[in-house]
Amino acid sequence: MNITEWKDLINKAKKRDVEAQYELGLIFRDGIGVPQDYVLAYMWFLVVIAFSSDNSIHQKAAIKERDFIQAYHLTPSLIFMGSSYASEWIATHKPKGIAK
């Protein structure tokens, strides 16, 4: 992935595009072009769960990814860190007019 594609993916994620957010989770989970980072992967899957429609394909897939990473790759303190990152991202990028 080149820098332009990376910027496009981030911009889509900022606009609550769950496909882009899910892709970022996979990128960090697998270390595709970036250092592998389970905390950031976990964060992105939490963001997908928050922004996707209930029982959507993306939400179901993100729940499976989140659960697997949580069970096999993160300590409780890293789970807290990823959850904190996700909460901050969600608060910053939530649609206008939606309360916390």
C-alpha cells in the first residue's frame, strides 16, 4: 500500500466507513505494510462494532476478530489500552447530534 492509498483509507475511516475501519484492523492484525500491532487492530475492530449496523456482516466479523485478539494476544492492560483508544476515536468521530 502506498502513501496515497494509506491516506485515502484513513480519510474513509474518519468518515465512519466501516469497510475502511475493518481493513485497518486487518492491516494491524497481520502487519501488512506496518508493524504488527494487536492493540491497534483491537481498537479498529471495536470502532467497527460501534459504527456498524446491528448484526451487519462487518459487525459480526469485527466481533469475531475482537474476541480472538482479546483471548490470544492481549493482556488485560493492553485490552484497556485498546478500548481507551477506541473510545477516544469514537468520541472524536461520532456523527454530530449524537450524545455520548
